[in-house]
Amino acid sequence: MDIIQIENATKIYQIGAVETHALDGVTLNIGAGEFTTLVGPSGSGKTTLLQLMGCLDKPNSGVVKINGQDVTRFSANQRADLRREKIGFIFQFFALVPVLSAYENVELPLLLNGMAAGERQKRVLEVLSAVGLADRVHHRPDQLSGGEQQRVAIARALGPRPILVLADEPTANLDTANGEQAMSIMQRLNQETGTAFVFATHDPRVMAFARRVVKLRDGRLIEDSATQDEVNSK
């Protein structure tokens, strides 16, 4: 089952008289439970494509469907509701609220979704334990290492039980060991929960974990291939 269907999407940014074609007729489907990387040089369009999947932007032309709904027709409020309920985000710079503890950072989107207090507490502790931070729940970001901060960000993204997690260069600010640990955790959670993950990355460490690699160049999709591990699993 495809949770994302992108059909002939074009995105043009205009700065003064200069037009930049960030995406040029891209068609791409993402299925439930996939673990996919978008790769390509700077300016290839991978971050723009991630933003369309996350309802953070709209194409100039073409269609973006999530769970069969054409989100290009949604209002800004409808797109915000869908992001909050269905999509998790993991950022390069973690984007944690500095004055909140690990527990409170993970709890915040659950509060916004109106989850009841008892269920909220259970879920926060569940996902923090899943990323190996059961003993760090009361620590603020400045009391955590970079790897621990990224694990809080992973827990926060998964807290609302999204159908899709989008990650933009999630290992860029991590050393080799922490980067590989973060990817291993996300791979395990993908397998355990069935949540789809899509990464935009330059990092070979991220590509090594992928079961599908989508290559972009100059705003166009030039290659879409399953990795050998994915082929062997079928």
C-alpha cells in the first residue's frame, strides 16, 4: 500500500527575475513500512521533495497524495493537522526545545494532539526506552550528548505513532559511532512499528542502511533501486 503518491511534481522558486527549478516532473510512490533514502548532490532537489512529502510546501504543478488524499488541495490548517497527526520529523540540528527535558520534548507533540495524561505518560516512557534513554528522561538537551539529543528527536518523531517519518541529514552532526547507532535504532523501530522512514542525505552511512535508494539530479529522478538486502528479503 502506498502512503505517498507524487505525480509529475514541479517546484519552481523565484528570486527576483531568477527562476530555480528545484523539482522537474518527479513521480514517486512510497509504500507503508519503507526505509528509503533520497540522495544526490546539493541542489538536486532531495530536500524540496522531502518538504512536499511532509506537507511543508506545495508543488507549482503536479499532485501529492498522502493516504490517498490530494494534499495539494488542502488548506494550510488542514496540512498542519495532517503533519501533526501522521508525519514525524527528524532534523539535522535536532530542534529540541532547550528549556524542556527529554521527557517534555517527547511529550509536547502528544499534548498538541490532545492525548490523555495517562496514555501520554505511558507513551513518552515507552519511546524513550525504545531509543535507550530510560535513564535520561529528566535531562535537558544541554545535559545530553549529540547522539543522545538525536535519540530524543527520534523518540519525539515516533511518539504520535506516525505513518511516516522524514529525516533531513539526520547524521550530519554526529560522529561515526553515534551516526551508526542512530541509524540502527531507526532501522529497528521501522521493523518493529511498520512506520515508513524517508531520509534526504549525502551520508554513505545512511545509504548503507537503506532498503531503497532514490537518486536525484537537477530536480529530476534519475534512478530508483532496491538495495541488495531488500531484493534478498523478497
